[in-house]
Amino acid sequence: MVENAVSNALASILRSGRADFNARFAAARRIHSDLDPGAFADFLRTAVDELARAVEKVRPDRLGEVTMAAYEAALELIGQKLAGPGARLASIEEGWRRILPKAASLVAAAPGRLIPAVCNAVHQIASTHGARPAQWIATMEKLGPECGDAEAFLKLGQVVAWRAGLAHLRSGAIATADALPEPLALAAVGAKTGTSWASVREQLLANSWFDPASGSSVARVVAQAGSFKGFGGLFIEPPIVASSGEHFLVQSDRECWLLTADIFGATFHRASVKEFAAKVPPGLLLKGSRVAFNGQSFELPTIGELTSAAANETTLALTSPLTHSITLVALR
């Protein structure tokens, strides 16, 4: 039995609510018919028990609530094969085991919010091509315990998710960081010590390629966004690009995406082909592999002759028939 292989505290909770827990397992199995009892028991013995032990040390009075929330989350994770043996995304279990026990006092205060939030965040980041779930986990493991309450923890998670590659969260993450204590906001974006959040914030808003870690902008070619569908990317054929306000539209074959990109990453979001209108920005000259724009000149021989170009205030986006990615060039 599971109770014989876990801590006394967790075993006591499981025994006292055995009928209810068994009913929840049966209900979950009706939804996920291949829910593996062995995999679920293993997850209880490891990830759930580690969290229970941590909570018992700081808030033993909240252990029942935490166990209930953890049990529900575990059923969903194992049922969807997002944790346990053969999991589709091993990083979710890693995030649980590294982040939640370290933030045990916060989890104890709001287990129904924080446990699913951590799992969902890792799932979203791990499911986004080019994003970095390992970075999110490591940063939250370090900074999460510094949060004063559950609300600050959730806000921190959003800012760190942006830094881990979810470029489309940029505006919201910067606004969210305003609500964090200054040292935590600076640490969340990886800013240099001794700087002020007001200064970093101003530069982040002014330039999508400002790097808080170095305190300067990244010059010239800064990223290659996208890849061939046959290698797990999005594009069947080399794409072309067009401007769309502060972002870009990308078309490949008969499909279209909105591209958001900044110093922390690039993400693609489905868009309508009807929105796409390829127009060369005024003042932009393309000749072979050379680009001239706003008084700046770039030679990009590695991507060959250019097929399309688009620009916003901070970024020049270029495509070529030799690659399935979009080359992004910082203009500041």
C-alpha cells in the first residue's frame, strides 16, 4: 500500500480520507481509462510525499489541504501522461519536485492555485518551440521562496516565463514586474546588481533587444526564429515576412503566423493568411545578401539572397530561400 511507503504525515492523511481519495481515483480513471495505478502510486511516493514533508515542517496544519490539491493535480498529470514513466514532458515533474517543496510555506497558503500554476507554466513553456523550461524551473526554484505571498509568486512566474522565451508575454510581464519588490523584479529579468527597476523598465520598453544582464543592446543579427517542419518546426517551405505593428507576420505555403520576438525569445501564433501583405518598408534596399536600412548597412552572406524583409522600430526581419527561419537584426 502507498501509505506504507510514504512519510507518516502523508500516510495519515491518505488513511483518514481513504474512501474519498479512492473515489477521486475512480472518477479520474473513468476520464483517463489508461490511468496507471502503479505510476500514480510512484508519483505519490516521490513528488507528492516530498511536498508533504516540506509542508509538514512549516505548516502542518495545512497538510490536509495541500495533500488534496496535490492528489488532484497528480491524477491529472498521470492521467494525461504528463508525469511518471513515459511522460510526454519530463520537465513538469522536475518543476514540481524542484520548485514546490522550496516554496512550501507559499504552497501551504494556496495549494489549489500554486500547484496547478507551476505545472501549467512548465507545460506551456515546454510546449513552446524554442522556449526554455529548464531556465524557468531553475529561476523559480531560486527566487520563488523570496516571494512574500502566493500572489507575488504567480506574478514572478509570469515575468520569469517571459525571460524563459515566451516573447508574447513581454508587455504584460513588464507591467506585472512593477508590482514586485524591486530586488525581485530585477532578479526576475536577470538585471545587473546595483541597477534600478525604473531604469531597466524604461530601457526594456524602449528597445526589445535591450539586455538587462549586460545593460546594453545586442547589436546586429540577434536571432534565427523558426525552422523546417520536418525537423519539428512550423514551415513546409522557406517563409516570407511582413510587418504587423510592433510584431511580424510570417507566411509559408498557405499558412500564416504572428511572430513576436525580443531579447528573451521568439514565439509564433496562428494568424489568417488574409492578414498577410508583403510590403518592403520605405528606405529598405535589398541587393543580393546586402541590406541597407535607415543609414545602416548589413552583409548577410550566410543566408544567401534575400526574398523578403520587414521592420519595426527596433527590429529588421529577413528571409531567404536557403533557410526555413527568419533572421532578426537589431536596429538599436
